[in-house]
Amino acid sequence: QDEYLDQWGKALEQSPLANQQTDVASLQASIAYHMNASLFRTQHNLEKVAVYQALAHSMADKLLLDWNRTQQRYRKDNPKRVYYLSMEFLLGRALDNAMLALHMKTAYQEAVQGLGFRLEDLLEQERDPALGNGGLGRLAACYMDAAAALDLPMWGYGLRYQYGLFRQSVQQGFQVEAPDDWLMRHHPWEFPRDIKYDVQFYGYVATKMNDKGESRLFWESDHKIRAVAYDVPVPGKDGFCGNIRLWASQPPHHGGFDLDAFNQGNYDQSIASLKDAFLLTSVLYPNDNHQAGKELRLKQEYFFVSASVQDVVHRFKRYRCPWSEFPNKVAFQLNDTHPTLAIPELQRILVDVEGLAWDDAWDIVTRTFAFTNHTVLPEALEKWPIYVMEKVLPRHMQIIYDLNLFFLQKVEEKFPGDRDLLNRVSIIEEASPQQVRMAFLAVVGSHSVNGVAALHSELVVKELFNDFSLYYGKDKFINITNGISPRRWLYQANPGLRDLITHTLGSEDWVADLPQLQKLAPFADNLEFQQQWMAIKYANKVRLTQWIRDDCGLTVDPRALFDIQVKRMHEYKRQFLNILGVIHRYRVLLQMSPEARRRVPPRVVIFGGKAAPGYAIAKLVIKLINSVADVVNNDPVIDDHLKVVYLPDYNVSLAEKIVPASDISQHISTAGTEASGTSNMKFVINGGLILGTVDGANIEIRDEIGEDNIFLFGTLADQVADIRHAQKYHGVLLDANLQSVLDAIQAGVFGDASIFNPLIDTLTYGGDFYLISEDFDAYIKRQNDVDALFLQKAAWAAKSIRCTAGMGFFSSDRSIGQYASRIWKVDKTALGNGSTSTAD
Ligand code: GPW
């Protein structure tokens, strides 16, 4: 075979793939080619979606060549590789991103124009892959993007859900869910591979003799499901392309068809295993920051990690290194606890299959894994009942018992006689039913544990894993503050601002070196620059206005203050506080004289975000927002002074339109509950000011952009426990303004009051766990500060510029650089940017 390598290389050099030109005529030729050859259509039958697909194929050709070169180079150099294990990748649309990364957007724009289409229209044809819920999944996408940009040998591993996060519509003010059948139309951005692994469930553990005559435990089961790989290219730059490998489930053999059963007329039986396999990766669980605890979800988690670990072990064995080298070649990063079963899975493979001694195997495992925690909310911490785990994964349950035993023995050695401590740190929770605490398993099996913002990491050490930090010492617990991709969230989403920044700084170097944004600061008080800056903001608001008109049939004035809160609907994120504040504003405006009203800047308050289908209270907040919108938007006295918008089906591509158009965005979680937040970063980098609590990454944003450029308010994290304690014993004394707002709701000002009772009860009988009443007054006051500043156009513009200027720290390139040096100990690959290396 080797003797033909050269010939293959030459053949590729001669192929159309390697000889693609980027002039307009060649791009048109490539689009026309794909229209005929890939889509089997002609120019006599053109729909936008078909043209989009042909365009996507044309673009993907370029990407594939880069993909092959990059991956071939890794294969040859065999550097230490990083595997980012995540149940969610919220990638958003691919085409625009790819065209920009490869500097081909202008050429394609001209090419499609010459064929009678507007590029902007074609981009809208792409379905937004929604294989994630919210911040956690989008972070994974931004990190893959950064790794690709940095030429870091990192692969993502995840699941190819047949249905992504549900599509949301609003009917009579209520959220209605529909399946996200994103694969119904051909999707040109994934590449099925002939790579498969069988994953088993259930069964029993037996003893077997190995070749050396030693007896070994062995897990056997007839219940197998096959994982097949789909690769998704991640455009980097300079010819580099990263990869995300997503697993889909298939029946293990014969396509899942039982011919004998069929012949006997048992038709259901004949395709039973097909149904099983299809179900496994059919749908993404729609919970954000909440564990649903369903057996199918546990099976998804195991299916995903088993296939991924098998694939990585297979790749490692290709080089015939000794097992002790494994941690020098492989780093696994666990994106929260969802992939934690990878820890006992690797231990199982090393001990049961590869025959390593338990302690040697465990040493390898713990030097390979690192764990990122993304929440301290108790309802989000995964725990699996032992009876479920024993049934689905009997061998893993044994391994977890053993790991726990050895771990507790060591704790006992270090802190003799402290039985309470042993109880607290045990991986098995002694409750009824007994449960496996996945976060503890992740801590024990990893060499590094990190939180995602400074405050959060502090809470992780002091509260969540306090006992563990005393046992392991503080070095194991670190902070790596989240970051966002400046490519998608500024360069792509805000072309106007991108061009102004590039023009002002003299080059595009700032994209790869974001702290350079600081060079904008000297222009903050420059009137001409301010005007250019705010003209871009205005244009972005106009664009959003059109979207609001098309999507909600509502006309809003782009000169108004745009006040935006878009994120998953959750009590801790306090959209409820926001809408209660809106009602307060409405009432105050009604009481004002027309002259006084005119002195308040008009506002458009925009909401967006999905509620988990089973989360009744969060869904009621959506209904309340829409009921308030109905009344306020149709009140002739209020006119344009206040508008309320609920944008349905918030997703990544909608975010790209919303984020650049904010004057103010709200990040108002109860202090200590939002681990980091990342949309806060997206808004600020686009020159949007924020109104927020002293929580998550808001704190570091303040530190970077300066106290004067952010509106912070409310209870501090270290005060929350005391206030809750007091409220529990003395009851909640509702803020007076808040009380009048609640009275208005209950008086039926916003329609049938009784439906909102469960919501209002969370404040009264429920004890106001999220401190809405406690923070209400400070919130209203801060909103008034926002109004006052908005009237001072120059002062506002200066702050907006300083916001962007100060955001250099929050690039995902910085975050990934820190993971690489502090956790994974990997450098950029030896060959640098990879642009010229060839496949041999
Ligand atoms: F509960 N996050 C999320 F920690 O979006 F797993 N979904 C989740 O299920 C969890 C966390 C989990 C978010 C955090 O809420 C947000 O604060 C953080 O910025 C983001 O993860 C990325 O770290």
C-alpha cells in the first residue's frame, strides 16, 4: 500500500477538490456542479433552500480538504490530544461561519448574486442545529471554535440527536412545543463515517479465565446497540479544521431486522431492536440546570461515553505505546457531570479488557480526566439511584463501589475517626433510595476540577466540594473563567461594528488577540467616533425591529431604549423580577402627566427563552409576560412609551440578531446561582450595557470594564443565606411597590388572575427563595439610573465604547489557552498553523 501513497497524493493534487479557484466564476461553477451532482436538481427547478444546499456543499468541499490535512497531520505527529466530552454542542448555523473563517464570504456573495440570489436570504435557509439547551452547550461550541482557531489538537465528542431542542411557539400566551426535526432536510455539514462500536446495557457480571489462567470479572449482555460516527468539521483559520464526532445509535446487526420473527408473523417483534436503537439517540433532554433522572437519559450518557472512550483507546493503541503513556497522549475534559461514566468505563476497559492491575489502571484514569463544574444548584446535581445503575450497568456499579471503598479508606487514613466526614464525601449517598453522586465520582476520578467564573469557583471550593478540597488540597480546584468566540459573536454577528473596529485599529489582528480592543478606549469621548459607533447600534436595532415585525406582528420604534433579557426560562434567572418591574413601570407611567411621561425615555422590553416542558412555574412566567404585553402594547395612554415583546423560539441564530441590538441587557440571577453566564459577555462586547446582579461573570466584567460602565445592584452572594434564614423564620415582608404590582395582577389587570396564583405563591407562601422582594427596590432604582443615562447621549456612547474596549479578557481563546496550559498540558502542535503541511 505504502508504495502507492505518492500516486494517491498526485491524484488528489489533480482533482477538482485541490484545484478549486476562489474567483466568482469558479464558485458559480462549483455551486452549479453541486446543484446537479449532489442534489440531483437542475437550474429549471430552483428554490432558495436548494441553492443554499448547493452553496453549502461548495463551501464544505473547501473545509473537507482542510479537515483531511489537519487530521492527517495529527495522525502522523501523534501529539497529546484533548477530548472535550459534552452531551451538548449548540453549534448554530455553519455556512456563514465557514465562509468568514475561510475569507470567502465576499466572493460567494458576488457569486450567488450573479446567479440571481441574495446571500442573506440563502443563509436564512439553514436549519439551526440545536443539539444543546443553553449556556453549557453553547460554551462547548465556542470552545471548539477557539481550539480550531488556535490549532489545538482537540476533538469534541457528543451525541447526534435525531431531534434537537424543541421548537417553541406561543399560543394564547402559552409556550407550545414541537419536535425539532432538523434532519428532515438534507444537512450538508455532517459526514457519516464507517466507524462503529457496540455498546452494551443490562446483562450480568461473570468470572472468566484469561490467557494467563487468571480469573477476571467480565460483563456480558445480549443487549447491544451500535454507535456510528458522524463528523462535523469546525473551521479554524489558515487551513486548519477541527472536528466534533457525534454518535448516532443503530441496531447492532442485520439492520435490526429479525427475519425469523417476521416469518412467523410477529411483525412488532421483527423490528423491536430497531426501535430500541432508534429511540436511544432520538431526542435531546430539554432540561437546563435540572436533572430529570430518566433511565433513557442514563443510557444516552453511557452510550456516548462508551463509544467515545472505545474510539480514543482504539486510536491510542494504533501507536503501540505502553499504557503508562496514556495520560501523556490523552486528556479528557468532562463538560459537567453528564459524561462522568467515562471514568468507570475507562477503568473497566483497562482492568477487565486490557488486563491492567487495578491501581495501575486507576493511576492512568485519574491522570487523564479533568472535570468542569457548571452549577451549584442542588436540583442540577446528577444523582442516579443505585437500583437503576445496577440494572443498566452492573459492572460499572461494582467498580463505583470499589472506587468508593478505596477512596473512603484513604480519607479515613488522613482524618481518622471522622464518620460524619466519610458520610459527607461518600460517592454513594446513604439515602432512600441510595444514590450515586456523580459530581463526587467526577472529583475523585479527575486530577483537576474547575469552576467557570471566579465567584463560582470560590463557591465550588467553599461549599460544593469543601470536604474534598480539605482532603486533596487546594491545587486540584481551580478557576477558568468562561469565554465566548469573538468570531461568531462580534465578527460574524455584528459586521458594522467589526468594520469600524478594524478600520480604527488598522487591521483585523484584534480578532485573534482580543485584548487589542483596549485600543478603542482613547476614542470613547471622541464625538465623531461616538456618532459612528451609535449609528451602527441604531442600524442593528432597525434590523431587529424588522424581525420583531415579521415574527410578532408588532411595530416598535428603534429609537427607544432596547432592554433585552434572552436566556433559558428559570426561576433563578429571575425573568419574573424583570416582568414585575415592567408592570411597576407601566403603573408609574400611567400615573404620570403627559409631560412627565415624555421625559422618560421610551423602552422596548424584549424577552426570549425556552422553558423546560415540565417546568410549570417557568412556563407561567412566559404566560405572564405575554399577558402583560397584550395590555401594555394596546394601551393608548402608554403608546410608544413602553412596549413588551416576547420573541418565540430563541436560538443561536436569533441570538446573533438580538445581541448586537441591545442598549441594556439583563443578567439578574439571585447572587450565587448563575455559575458564569456567557450572554452577558456577548452583549457587552457588542457595546451593550448591562444591568445585573453581583453574580457569575458579571463581577469579572465589572472588574475589566470598570464599575462606571455597568449597572450592578442587589444582594451579595454571601448575604443570601442569612436573608433566606430570616425569611423562613419571620416570613417575607413584601416590598410595598412589589405588593401593588401583585395587587394589580390579582385584580385581573392582565386577564384571568387565578392562573397566576402559583407564580405569586412562590413569593408569599413559597418564601421567595430567589429573593425577588428583597432585591425589588434596588432593581427599580437601578432601572431609573438606566433611564437617566440614556438621555445623555454622549455619556451613554462613551460607556458603550468602553464596554467593548474592556472585553479582551473574555475571548474563548484565552479560556482555551488556560485549559491547555493549566490542565491539559498541551501546546499548539509542532507544525504551527498547519497551512502548508501535506498528507504524507
Ligand atoms: F447544570 N449551564 C447550562 F451545570 O447551561 F449542568 N446548563 C446546565 O445544565 C448546567 C449549566 C449544569 C450553564 C450555567 O447555568 C451558566 O451559568 C454557565 O455560564 C454555562 O453553563 C457555561 O459554563
